[in-house]
Amino acid sequence: MIGYKDTQFAEYTAPFKTTGLLHLFTLSGLHIQFYLGGLHLLLKRGRLIRESRLAILSAVGLCLIFLTGGSFSTIRAVLSFLIAFACLTFDISLSKLDQWSLMLFLLVSCFPLVFWSVGAQLSLYFALLLLYLSDAGLKTWQQILLFSILSLPMLIYSFSEWTIIGGLFTLLLFPIFEWVILPGCLLLFLGCFLPMPSFFSLLLDTSFQLLERFLAFAAFPNLIIGRPTFLIMLALLFLVFSMIDHLKYR
């Protein structure tokens, strides 16, 4: 919820790294979209006008960046959400690619060395991939499996290995993250300030233990490929976006 990493963090995340699910926590910005989207729904039900909702969401987004440690992936997710909602609020016609480009411009303007961060590289690339795949007219399972394959160039350039079954696990476990773990973390966070039944904590802890056991049982060795040169990586990226462009026109 707040991005805190204790001495046992590496032990906790080992099963998620092995199965390629760690980006659900750290790179995709899924939790930011969930929390800001949920707050927006509450504000909309409260009959607030769009301008008021934008102001509140901007303030909460800044607080989330501060609470979660200010990682580049979190900043990217908050900026993307606010830019999209600002375009809706003020009737600005910007394509998704233009919104992504504006987010990148703001990110680089505030943090000129952002591309030196591996997390930022992967987060920006993943966001761009999802942007193109969402416009390709594919089904959800096709998008997730293609995403797993097309993320290969950046992953092997950063880590020299590829999680073969990462796409399958993402497809299977995405609903659990969206409907169990993220709401559960939010309830626990609210439980720090409001009285909550103790079984909520026990239920979420049990869910995490069962998930970790499942991942440990189903773990499959990663494919060690080796790190390509920078020029080969650029050629692979060109091939990736050429394939996506071909899919869109088909």
C-alpha cells in the first residue's frame, strides 16, 4: 500500500520475481489506477463536478507519490491518470499516444535522469505496449499473452532472462490482484485509523500465503538468454512495434 520495504522484502518477493508477476506490484501502476479510479467513482457518486474531482484527485495523487516512496513507475501512473482525466474534464482531444508523450515530456522535464532507472525504462515501455495493444482490437487474453512476448526485448536487455510463463500467470491471477489483494490492502490501511474486524487481517495474510505456495509449486525456470547489445535491442524494439502496427492495420 505504501511501498515500505523491510529486511525480508527480498524473501517475500522471490516467488513473484520467478514467475514474472512483480511488475503487477511495482511497474504497471495497477494499484494507482485502482485507488484513484475508486476515489473518482466515489466523488462522482457524490455529485461533484469534474473540475472539483480533478483538483481532489490531483491532491490525492501527490499524496500517493509521497506515501509510496516516489518511484518513477508510481509518478508515471499518477501523471497518466491525471492527464487522461484532465483531457476529459476540459474536452481536450488528445489521442492515447499524445497523452503518453505528454506524460513522458513532464516526467523527463522534472527528472532529467529518469532513463537511467531500469524501473522507469520498463514502466514506460510496458505502458506504451499496453497503449498499442489496447487499440489492436484483441481479446484480453490475447493482449496479455502478446504483452508477455513483446516485453522480451527490454526484459532481456535489463535482466538477461525471460519469464516464459509470466503471461499465463498474469492472465490467471490478475482478477485476484484486482478484486482481493488490492481491496484487502486498502481495508487494512483504513484499519490503522478506523475500527476493523481482526479477521480481515487474517484473511488477507492467508490469501498471500496460499498465493505464495501456489507460485512456489508452479514456478518454472526462467530462460537465460544473455544481454543483447544496445543496437540489437533497438532493432528488436523496431520489430516489436512493426508487428503491432501490422496487427492494427489487419
